Amino acid sequence: MIAILLGLLGLSIVVIVHEFGHFVIARSMGVEVEAFSIGWGPALLTHKGKRTEWRLGVLPIGGYCKLKGEDGFRAALDQKLDFIPADKGSFYSVHPLKRIAIAIAGPTFNMIFAVLVFIFVVAIGTTIQTAPNRIVLSSETGAMVQGGSSNPADVAGLRTGDIIRVVDGKTIRDYSDLQEVIASNPGKALSVEVMRGGTAQNLVITPHLDPNSGAGVIGVYAWVDPVIATIKDQSPAAIADLRTGDTITEANGKAIRNTVDLMEAFKGASGPVNLTVVRDAKSTSMTIVSKSLEETGIGFVSVIRTDKATSLPDAIAKGFKETVSTLSLTIKSIGLLFRGVNVFKAVSGPARITYLIGTAASEQIKADGLAGLVPVFSFLAFLSVSLAIMNLLPLPVLDGGLILVFIIELFRRKPLTAKSLYRYQFIGAAFVLVLFVVATMSDVFFFVGK
């Protein structure tokens, strides 16, 4: 329940920021705002201000900003008018340039919000737990990547044990960096510099597009040494008397080089797994009963990296850079929807977004207290940029669709007729309905899969 509430709160913040942008600029352009609501549905609470009615909706999801006369084309249709009524202070009474400014204000406020949040995040600092930039070929386990008949890592000549130092000119500090650059560049030939046996080698790799996620994949796992860092209380590992600091060297007689080897040993076991561990420079044998490596309760040594700005100017610069990077990634992601991506798996609807925000927030708070919310803020900033870009698409009903209409008015030097605008909006409503159905089905598949 807490996760759901946190998720709704996070999603609502991003939407309310968007609507507040419309509110501020509308007021400044002389357009009256009849109502501003936090949440949807019937109002639980209302407050009548001098110029605007403030509402608290029964459904705690986002909100809306109601401008005077914004649905004037409906009134024109009811009254069988060719023109849209433009009473003083109404949306259609102001110049098209002002209407464009009002429409673009929502996405603009989302972008400003993202910049401010990213500045805050890098100023506070984020701690990332990841793995080294050393790799294991997934083909060694028989796993093949989605989107192709061969693994790009194999085709490029990568080998298990390689340390990836540079990809496409970007320095790779750890596995998180590697995932980021590979995921955002499906289908692009990338130059790769690896260290192999103390010698630098230059290769070229082209990630495949995973149709289920929309991300680039190359067919590698992270190489993590099988050194036990943590053990959960009452777990199979604790019952087997495994201890932190132990190094697992064998499993059922098979040599273990890394956690991928260990994962495969558990996967192929039909019963208890016999382990050989090195403890205090001595080999010890023991048996553990577990269906998978994940269920053993063992945590392994990982890379912990803290990213923090060195000064306020550095935080501002990094905040802008992160926003631009997120903007670029979002635009790329939209383009991938037309390249064979499975939209029922790759597209997230409100339910899944709420779940992801809420779950991440609740788990981070449990682990790190309020400090754990910092990574969640990053996700909200990412979501805010995505909302801005999606709303700027030149589609009816969206802000971008309205902007397109007003630009046409500027060139025609006269407004569109009420019937034309109604048909345009009707098409947009149908498109949004289809998108809503796709997103809802995607969410259903996601939760059924879980």
C-alpha cells in the first residue's frame, strides 16, 4: 500500500508541474484559469479564489488546469457557428502566438523541473552499486540475445575476461556505464577498447535491438568474483555455515571463476550443491540446499560508486548535461517504437510507472532511510523529460497538436473552423484511446508476468 501511495505521489508531482506551467503562462497572457485541480474526478475539497477555483480531486493521479473557453469549439458546434466564441479572457480570444506559449509552457516547466532535480541529485550525490567492467560472454551459458541469430559480443571478437575500458569514446568505469552506452545505441557500430591479458585491443561492436525492452544488447554478463560479501539471516547460505569473506572455488566438482559460473552450477543441479570454499587460506567443503543462486541469500562483492558534484557550478553544469542526455535518450526511444519493438512489453502505462516509482521509493527508504529517495528523484526527472517530449509530439489532443493548429492559423491568417478543429480533436481522442489500450495491455502483461 505504501509503495502504491508513493508511486501515485511521484507520478502526480510530474503531471502537476506540467499543468502548473499552463496555469502560470495562461494567467500571464490574460487567459482566465477557471479551475486548477490536484487529482481527478469529483472534488473532495474546493476553494474559490479571486480568479480560480482550486480543487482536490478524489482520484490522486496528476491533475488538470481548466482554461476559460478552451473547449469553445464544442459550444460553436452546439450553436451551429462557423467560428469559435472568443469572450474576453478566454483561450481563443488571445493571439495564436500567446496560445502557443500557453501550450508549450507545460513541457517547458517539465524540462525546468528535470534540470532542477538533476542539479539537486548531483549536488547531494548518488551511490550506485554495480559490478566491474569485466565481462562474461552469455554464449558460454547457451544464452542468445533477442533481436538476432548471433551474439554481437561474439561477432565482435570479445572474450570472457575482457575488461571494457572505452565504448564509442566514453570511458567505462564499471558495468553500469557499459549498460548505459550499449542500451542507448541499438544498431549503431561502436568502437570498443578492451584490455586482454594486459594488452589493449580495439574492436567494433553493433548492439542488437531487444524488441521486448527497446534497448541495445550485446550478449554479455558482468564478471563478479565469487567472494561472499553478505549473507542473509536464516538463509540457505547461513544454514550451510557459509561466511562473509569466503571465496567459492568449486560447485559440484566444477571450477568456479565468477558468479555466472556459480549461477549455472545451481541451475543445472538436481539437488543439494556441494561447494568448495577458501576460508583463511584453507579449502573447506560444505553443502547448500537451494533451487537457485538468488535464493541462497548470498551477496557478492560489487563496485560501489558515488557520483557527486564538486561545487555548485559543477552541479549546475552536470544537471544540464544529464537533462540533455535524458532528452536525447527519450527521442531515441520514441524512434525505436517504429523499428519492430514489442509495444506490449516495451511501453509502460500509468499503472506500471506508478508501481516502479512506488516500489523503488519504498525499497530505497527501507535500505537507506530518506537518503534512499535521491535515486528516485532521478527517475522523476527522467519521467518529467519523457512527459515533456511526448506532449510536444504533433498529435491532436497533445500540446504539440495544439501548437501545430495555432501555427497553421498564423500562416492562414485566420482561425480554423469549429468543425475542422472538432474533427482534428476527434482523431486525436481516437489515437489517445488506442495508445491507452496498448499501454494498459502492456501493464497487464507486466503484472501477469510478475
